[in-house]
Amino acid sequence: GPDGFSCRTSRIDLRDGGEWVFDMIAPDGTVFPNHHKYRHYAPNKRIDYALHGGEGGPKHADASVTFSPAGDGTRVVLGMIFASREE
């Protein structure tokens, strides 16, 4: 996350149909509830998921992360389609 933020996980289940429920905590203590719902998980290749504003909250975006070899490391590409122009 952003510099100075911490993450507090309630539960995580990284698989098709799984979810990650967590809070991002700002340096000033502000808590940002998050809920990722995983649609597709292909280990070491791709993760597709929806981002929600906390458990039971509105969907903010659909996202995907792809992983591919790059020299001695891994190239990570994040794509997002937001639910609305305002998001």
C-alpha cells in the first residue's frame, strides 16, 4: 500500500470464489475497509478480482494482476476498470 499505511487482515482465501477482507490503516489512524472477491486465480500467472468498500460494501472496480518472467525477476501488471467515472 501507500507509504506509511499498514494492513490488518480479517481473513484471506486466495482461490476462485475466495475473498480477502482487510483494512488499510493510514498513518493518522484512519481505517479504510476493503473486500476483494476473487473470480479467477491462476498461480504465478493471473488473479482477477472485484474491489469492494468493505464487507457488504459497494463495488469500486474490477481488477486483474498478471505475472510474467522478466530477466531475474517478475513483471507485475495491474489493470483496473472502475465502477463509475467518479470512482
